[in-house]
Amino acid sequence: MSKLESVDENEFLFEFRKTGLSWAFYAGIGASAIFIVFIVLDVLRGSTEASVLLIRSIIVFVLLILSVLVRTANLTAPIVYPAFVGAASCVGLFGTCAIASLAETQGSSVVLSIPMAFIFGLFLHYSFLRLPLPVASVIGWSAAGAAVLLSPSALGGDTVRHATYLIFSNVCGMFICYLMETRERELFRQRRSTEAAWIEARRSQAQAESLVEEKGRLIAAVSHDLRQPLASTRIYLDVLNRRLKDGNLAEAQAQSDRVLSSIVQLGGTLDHLLTAARYDSGAVHVHPDWIDAQEFILFIYDRFANDALERGIDLRLFVPQRQIQFHSDRYSLERVLSNLISNALKFRKVEEGTRPVVLLGVRISALHCVIEVIDNGIGIPEDHHEVVWQPYQQLDRGKGDRSSGIGLGLYLVRRIIDELPEHAISMRSISGKGTRFRLTLPGRVGTEPVSIDSAADECGPALDPAGLWGASVLLLEDDRNARAAMSALFEDWGLVVSSGATLSELWASYGASERVIDAIVCDYRLPAGLTGIDAIASIRERLGYSPRAVIVTGESDISSISRLAGPDTIVLQKPVDPDQLMPLLLEGVATTIRRLND
């Protein structure tokens, strides 16, 4: 029996015995009343023996005392209940035997019908007392045997027939006792199941109401945070066009930067929404591995160094000189630290005389690695320390700056940490003083010291589009605007682009050229139900070789697409960051060069 079933059984027995106590009280009162009626009738007839009267009076007194105790005392314990209630039943049943036996030995004129008395007594015994079947059976059969053995003359001279009545009464009583307990147990389970279903229904209702409320917040947030950068972009572009017409290139460059900033903000909002959807749907699968702490932290630092410099923030780095490794999923950890550092940079102090500082540090403690992001910014009020982890929750910290996002940053941090084994995150923040986020994860100390300079070299060389000059790429994208924008980007990098909305348009653009294709960039969902995976396979088959391929998609779950695409095809989510795409194309060019040299 499971622990849950054991708890349910104990609760059932408690309720079953509690009801049995009430019934036992009424049975005791009823049996006492019957004995009192017998006493009164015998007194009125003048046929009462003193000893019989005394026994009946004692039985009445004992039954009344036991009935009161049953009513007032807590006797539902597993051993106490059958012992006490069974004792009360024995008083009634064996008392009847004692009266008949005493009347018979003293030659009394009292006539006692044992079968009638026992049939009624056994009915009360089996039906009202709710004793366990083994206990009830032992008492019932023992009392019936005592009646037959101790008072044979009271059976009217037909011992066999009346003994048969008593046997039949016990058998029927046992059956009634069994059915009653079985039925009560089934009713109890049905009631518990109904209660559990009701609780689950209420929980589902509350969850549905919460989802509706969350959906409303999402729609409101998305409505503003997507429209706002789009509206700004439209205005900036309008101003940009006028400045270009006027020949004011300096102002045009400024407007161009503002357009880029709005687009980056829009992309960040979409990225947060898509990432939240992926984690909420369980589509993200983490793959922990050992990561070099110095290399990784420097990579994160380099990503935000320029942003911090532009904002006038002193972004400091603390990395131990000895080699440290931690066990985590690289993509997930990048997302966590990026969100934490982004928040630290956004919610900085702007008072004069205060130098904003953000510290990114890593250290080893026992068998765990600790990564901390500390700032001296505006902090989080104590009563909001739990609220900030919830989705679409924004504190009034951005002071009108909608670039602070829609309130998904810390929610994603908590969701990601929950998915990573042996990872934990804590926060300590004081309003007006700053915030400290501490991430704890499995770690170990390496054997070789690593210098910061060498670790920085491992981050890889800066991206240079010069390596793409003259390379050829096939672009399959059914959206005209997206195709034009990507073609313009590729041509700006020096690539020779053949593009189309369908395979036939693509081959028409490629023509009879004998150019070697270095890379394929393809949308995932194409006209006529064609997927990017099928299209790339068709292109490679026609080319006769397999250039590096990149699939771009707006799907929230790219893990399943990546598995189907295979190792030679990379899947990126829209909107695609050019800094993500360029190294893939450079790798495609390098692969082509190696293939030609071989």
C-alpha cells in the first residue's frame, strides 16, 4: 500500500468509526430500553426473580455507562475502538445468556426466548457497531455458542432448529457487516475523488483566470513595446530621408543610428517573447558540459563592454588567474548572464557625482562555482523582491525609458535556472543602493593557470566581411522585403547573391552560371508546403555537393528543426543578427576552399 493510499485508509477508518460510535450510542440506548421494558413487564406480572432482576439492572446500568462514554469520549483509535465497542456488545449479548442460564438453574418461571433475543442482539451487533469483521464475527459466534451451551432449555426443547436460526443470523450479520464497510469505503473514495476533482477544477479555473490576466498583460505590453519602436523607426526614417535630400550626411548618420537602435530594441523584445514561449512550452533541451570559466566570462564581458562605455558605466571584471571550469549549458548560461548584465546597465543611477559601476566576477567555492553580477544602481524595493521574478512585471525603475523591456528578463533567468541541474540563483537588493545577483553552479579547479590575455585570444578574432568578398550564396526567401534586405546585406559584404521566392526563381537567378556556391541561406516555411530542409536537400542534389546551409525561421522551437536538418545545416531564429550570420558564411567559404584544395 502506497503512502497516499495509507493516508486515505486511515482517514476512512476514522470517519467510519466516528459514525460507528454514534450508532453504537443509539444501539446501547435501544438495548437498555428493551431490558428496562422486560424489567417493568416482569414486575407487573409478579414473576420476577430477584437474581434475574439484579442481572438485568446491572446490564442496563453498564450499557448506559458505556453509551455515555461512547458519546463523549474519543474512541476512534485503531485498538481502542474495537476493544471498547466490542466490550459493550459482549455485555448485551453475554448478559442475555447469563439471565437465561440463571433462570434455568434456579428453576425460575421466567420464560426467555433465546433465538428472538439473539436475533435482535446480533442485528444491532453487526449492523450498528461498525466493528471490524473479524472482531464482530468472534463476538457474534461466541455469544451464540454460549447461548446454546449454557441455556439449552430456554431454546424450547428444539436446540437444533434454534441453533440453526442463530447460525443463519450470524452468517447474514457477517454479510451485512462486510457489505456495509465495503460500501462505505467506496462512497468515501468516490467523495474524495469528487473533492479532488473539485479542487483540481478550482485550481484549473484559477490557472485559466491567471492565464487570461497574463494574456491581457502580454497583449498590452506587446502592443506598446512593438508599436513604440516601429513608430520611432518610421519617424527616424522620415527624418533620415529629408536629411539625405538636404545632403546633411552627419545628421543622416545620427538618424540611421537611431533607426538601428529602434530595430535592436524591437528585436530584443521579440527575442524575449520567443524565448519565454520556448521555455513555457518545454521546447528547450539543455545539454550541460564543462566550460572554461575565464574564456566564457571574458566572452560575456566583451559583449557588453562597448555598451557600458557608451552609457558611462564602469564595467569591471574579476577573473581568478587559476583555471576554473563549471558544468552548465552554454547557451542557457549566456542568456542568464546577458539578462542580468543588461538589467544592471539599464537601471543605473543618473545622479551627479555618482559613478555607475557593474561588477562581473567568478570564483570557486568548494565544489561549486559562483558567478556574481553586482551593481550600485537604483536597486529593488524589498516588497518587490519576489514580484520581479514573475512574467510581464515591471517596476517603475526605467523612468519612462521603454527600452527597459516588457518584464521578461528576470522571469527568463528563473525559468532557465530551474531547467539547469544543480543551479541556483539568489538576489540581494536595497532600494537606492544596488543589487547583487549570485549564481551558483557545479564547478571545479583546473590544473593549468590561464592568463587573461590567452583567454581573450580564445574568444576568436574579430569578424571581418572581407573574407566573404567574391563568394557566392543562394538565398531562398518567399517574403519580398526580407529577401531584398538580406540581398542588400550580402552584397554589402561583397557576396554574389542569387535569390528567389521559389526553387524555380532561384535557379532562374542562378542561371547557367558555373560559380561554386559557398553557402545557402533559406527560409524554413516556403510556398506550396515546402520546408527549408527539403529545399536545401534539393539544391544540394542539383549542385552535386553540399555547401554550408543556414535555415532562418520564426518557429519558437528550433531544436526539432535542427535535428531534422542535420549537422551541416545551422538553424537560426528570426530576426537574424548579422553578427550571427557572418561567421557561418565565413565558415562556409573556408569549407569550400578546403574542398577545392583537396
